[in-house]
Amino acid sequence: MEGLIMAAQLILGLSILVGLHELGHLLAAKAFGMRVEKYYIGFPPRVFGFKYGETEYALGALPLGGFVKISGMVDESLDTENLNATPEPWEFRAKPAWQRLIVMLGGIIVNVITGIIIFIGFVYFNGETYYSAKEINKYGVGVSEVGKELGLQQNDKIIKVNGKTISRFEEVFDMTALMEAGSYYTVLRDEKEVEVKIPADFMERLAERNQKKSFIEPLIPFKVGAIEKGSPADKAGLQKGDSVTEADGITVKYLQDFQAILYENKNKTLAVKLLRDGKEVLAEVAVREDGKIGFAVDNRLNLEREQYSLMESIPKGTKNAFNVVAVNVMAFGKMFKGELSPSKSLSGPIGIAQIFGGTWDWFRFWQITGMLSMVLAFMNLLPIPALDGGHVLFLTYEIVSGRTPSDKFLEISQKVGMVILLALMVFAFGNDIYKLIEQYL
């Protein structure tokens, strides 16, 4: 069932984005008097469709794509049958280069606008919840194995990223900062400031380890929250508001301490020491096979919330949207430098579906769809023939030089571009399948 939900979210999200992308091309083409023969969401065979005016609008049976067919344009359809005839006034090739350029940028522009609107909406309607750096640094951070390899230590207090003092804990994970050359953390350790350098291949290490959680996380002081009826915690007499001070003879200060002890004692009975109304209480708790005992966590960290007006949300949401593009640009740069492995960093449809997750959460759905909209805009702008960026490259050359590439050259370029795209698709699918197999071995 989870697989079906993942697939459904992927198809819906990409169908929305592809439909809007192609609509951008269609509207720009019609605005300049070009004839648009077809507008498809998905690829043929046609499931449903109708004709309005000169254009056939249809839904194709093969999802994860779409296209518009503009008369007189050499595109992925490779329909060059009428290109030897004199251009008709309503054909793409008959229009000035600047108009053709706007048509090719139309889809990218719409995707950027879509992404920005989604990010602005998130900021405006949801505001932001965050832990302040001051709150986290009361206790410090917990560190995974990858974090330890980096040079971080348990209870470190992170105060700066690349020399800039942080005010929110989330700034520790700022990808644009972490991907900069020579990135480093400044941490407070035993009351002394220590610099922890971030290696160039750090993002690859995270991808390689298939990190299920962050390499660092806030150490969380906690109390027992609501107790599940009939659970081991309920049977052992735990009460809401109890503080766990010891388990299996080991001192417990933070939630991470207790979780680690529970994990090590699955299907065992555990001696737990509690503090209740200033008095010490002992309990014997049977740990379930999932490493839990059945109570909600009362997180004692102070979570802050900030709401924004619409005017405040516009620049903040726009910045968040373009940060997605910045991270992708920097990631591609690291790939070309050999600092980031494409096989560990790139994902195809299966990988994207896993990002959506196996439960339908509309908040998460639109969050990921907004990110994908910006990524789709960036990827389509790459100067590869058969992508919008390839057309933009040739049209820019035409505008600057005053020379029009021949139809034959454009046809050959499209074929080369399609081979490149097919190769990338095969790589992405194969890489997803390899990661899936590796995950379950």
C-alpha cells in the first residue's frame, strides 16, 4: 500500500508541474500567434482528450511527462516533414528569434513562478517553527557516526557556520553553506571554541551511508507524556510527568540516552528509575520488539514560532525557493569537480517517490512539489539539445550572431539530445533500482 501511495503522489506532483510547464509554452506561443497542434499531460496513447480551436488537449496513458507540439518547430517529435516548405506566418520558425526565445523560456518561467508561490504560501500560512541556537546550546548536540567522522563530539555547542554566528539551529543544515569550499563549524567544547572543517565529500558520505536521520540532532531533555493504554509503560505504572533518571543502571539525561538503552534491550525487562514529585520511584518495564514501551515524549526544549505577514512572506518565500536552485547548482559543480558522485547523489522517479513517502501528507506533498518545481526549472535550463535549455542556447546564439542554425543542424542536435536524455533516464532508473536492492540486502 505504501508503494501505491508513493507512486500516486509522484504521478500527481509531476503531472501538475509538467502540465503547468507545458502550459507556459502554450500560452507564450499563442500570444505570439503561433499554432499549437497538441497539448499533452503524459505521453500517448491518449486516455482522454478534446479539440478546442486548432489545439488537441489530451491526457496520455504514460505519466511522468508531457509535451506541446508547436507548428514549424524542430522538437523531440522530430516531425520535419514540412520544414522544406516556405514558413507559414503562424509557424514557430517564421517568428522573430526573441519571440521564439520567450516561448522556450515559458515553461521554465511558469515552474519558477509555481515554486515561488508554493514557498510563499508555506511561509504565510504556516509561519516557521524552530529551535533557537541559544535553546539548543543549553545542552548541546547528539552526534551520529558520520558526525563523529566529521570531528564533532557529543555535547558540542555549535555557535557559527563559516564564521557566521547562527541564531536558529536549522542554520546548521544550510546546504548552500555546507557546500561552499572550505566550509567549517565553530563549536564550543569544554568552554573553548574549536573549528571543525567540513570535507568536500561530506554530502557524498551522508548519501553513501543512507542516513535515516541527521548527522547531528539536539539533545532533548524530556518527561513522560501521554501513556498508551495497556502498553508496557502503563502496566509498569509509569505516569505522565515522570522523569526517567536511570535505566539498566545507566544514567539518563536526554531522550537519546533512553532510546539507545531501549534499543539495546528489545524483548527484555528493564529496570527503570523515575523521579516523581521529587521522590524516586523504581519500575520494571518490558521493552517491546520495536524498542519502545508506549508513551509519548514530553519534549522540554522550547520550540519557537514566528508568523509572517503577506508582504514579509514574499521575499522570504522567494529566497527559500531560489535556495533550492542554488543547492542544485552547487551540487552539479561538485559533481564536475569529482567531489560528489552522481550515482550517490542523483535520484530518478523511484528515489523521488520515496522522498514523498508512504503516507499521504498534503503539507509534505506541496512542500516537495514546490521543491521539484524549482528543480524542474533548473534541469530544463541545462544547455542540452531536446531540453528547453538547448533551444535557449541556439536562440541566444541566433540573436547575438544574427545567424540562424539550419533545420538540419537542429534536427541532428535534437537526436543527440534525445540520446543523452535516454541515457540519463536509464542511469537514473538503474541507480534507483541499485539503491533499492542495496537497501534491503
